[in-house]
Amino acid sequence: MWNIFGEGPLNLASPDASPSLHNDGMHAWQDQALCAQTDPEAFFPEKGGSTREAKQVCQLCRVRDDCLRYALENDERFGIWGGLSERERRRLKGRAV
């Protein structure tokens, strides 16, 4: 599957593919995520609400691939993860099948 940001393939095959995952199951990328320093409501807007602010933060985030991988692997149904809405993540998964 190609990374939606045009930066090469996105490896969803193994969590070990990401150097930012701790061996104890904790996700180090979450500590580095810009969203952790931002209003969480921006990432979980009301139905029909704007996702623009959250997606702008994601564009600047260095761990957005890890975030997107986490959302896809864990079937996150709500919120903006890795710069994508739930609908966009469903489309991305559909293309990978």
C-alpha cells in the first residue's frame, strides 16, 4: 500500500516495521505526536464539523505514518488519525484489498 503522503510505501505488515514502537506495547510515536499538544476536540469533530484544523496539524507531524498505521490496524472508527478521517481510512483500506 502506498503512503497517502507520496513518500513511498506504507508498511502495514508488521508493527516492528516502525522504529518508533516500544517493545512493551506502548507506542512511542504518541509521545511525539503534535496532536498531543493540541486541542483534542479538533481531532474528534461533531458530525459535519470541520476537519481542516486537525488535518493541518497532521501535515506537520513527523509521526503521521505511525498514527495512520495504528488507526488502520486497530480499526479506529472515529476521529482524524494520520491526517485521514474515518471515511478516508475506509477508502484507503478498500484500495489495499
